Amino acid sequence: MLKIAIFNLAPIEELQYTIDCLDKIKEEIIDAQIDMFVDKNNLEFIHNNKNIHEIIPLDLKNINIFNLKNKYDIVNYYNKNKYNIAIDTQGTLKSAFFNYQLTGKTAGFKQKGFKNNIVTKFYDETVDLVSIVEKKQKTKELFSKIFGFEV
């Protein structure tokens, strides 16, 4: 069984691009177990998706020095699942950091800029966003590169 963690704390519009790719992933990797870490406000949007094994709601919007340990512990609890890969489909410093703590193999977007260069250090596999303009296409490219088939 291939255990996959997908981190997407983005608004519903961007989350939809990730959800659109799940059918193809489950079709190609029948025994894939997909867990999604999502913003707690997006739960209703993905609640009944047959491709998702577990939905983990997170509230990472108001992270500060006083509650960082608590947020870290919440995500770290899921380390017990022993994911084969953790995929960050958002690409922020916050999502990359929490994605990184889930597993040894990680994937996400490579972007230009100082802050984004730091984010890239959290990933083993990256897709370069410089040449991709459409957000839907960037998500498909990321999954295609990771799994080796067209999504």
C-alpha cells in the first residue's frame, strides 16, 4: 500500500485542482491510501470524497511563537501513519514546514524569490513554476512528475 499525505491549506478554488487529480491517482495506484491535510474551513467541500482515506482539518492561519508547538504536535501526531510521500500542493513556507515533518520523502513547487528558495529546501521532488502559469496545470504537473504518469 502506498500511503500519500497531501497538504493543501489553500482556498477552495485551489483545493479543487488537487481534488480533480485524485481520481487518476486512485485509478493508476489502486492500493493508494490518500490522507489530506486541509484548512478546517474547507471540510464540507471534500467531506464525502471517495478517494480520500482520512481528512485532517488544520487551523494554521494564526500561527505565532506561543502556539507553534501545539500546531507542530498536531501534525506530528500523524507521523505514526508512516507516509511514503508527503505532497505540498500549496507551496508556502508554513505548508512546506508541516509537510516536511510527515515523512522522509516530500514534494512541492519550486518558485523564484528568497522566501520561495527556502521553501524548496523542504522538498525532495519539485516542479518548477516559472514556466507554468495556470494553477490547475501546476498541480497536474506536480502529481505527474511524482507518480510517473499523466494526471
